[in-house]
Amino acid sequence: MSSIRSAIESTIPISLFNRGLAGKIFDEVKHCGAKVVMKNNTPECVLLSPDEYIRLLDEVNDARLLAAATERMSHFNPAAVISQEQVDQEFEFTPSDYESTDDIEFE
């Protein structure tokens, strides 16, 4: 029963915008969460606060990054890993080559 109540409370008819109630609707979205705008008894769009929209975009981006990392790790071969010392030898790096890299951060 609560899901029906939630659905009713989160939908608004587009006619409320035509009646000049956009400000009230935007305040409700900001304080109560997303609203589904209905036009001719069909969902037309979803209204979200900017903070909620950004949060959702961040969540989607995190999920994409996780999927990419998972895919890459599925092909990881520990036998193919080379040590820092091997890299240094191959490219003739010395400790002084790393002195200017203290400010670099890897995520």
C-alpha cells in the first residue's frame, strides 16, 4: 500500500504548471525528491533537484568505472607483472628522475 501512496505523491499533472504552480512544484522536488510529470495520463518527464541529478550521474559513472576495472582485472596475468626495478633498468631511470614526481597522485 505504501508503494501506491508513494507513486501518487511523486506524480504531478502537467496542468499544475499551466496554473502557475511551477515554483511550488520545484520547492517540493527540492525538499521531497523527484516528481514524475504526467501528461494525458502518461509519464512525460522526471523532475530532479540538481544535487540529486549530479548524485545519479556520479553513481552511473562509478558503475561504469567499476565495470571497466572488473573487465580489465578478468584478464590480469600475475606472471606478466614486472617490477619497478625492471622498469628502471629497461628505461634507464634513476632515483633523481623521480624527485619531481612527488606531487603526482594516481587514483
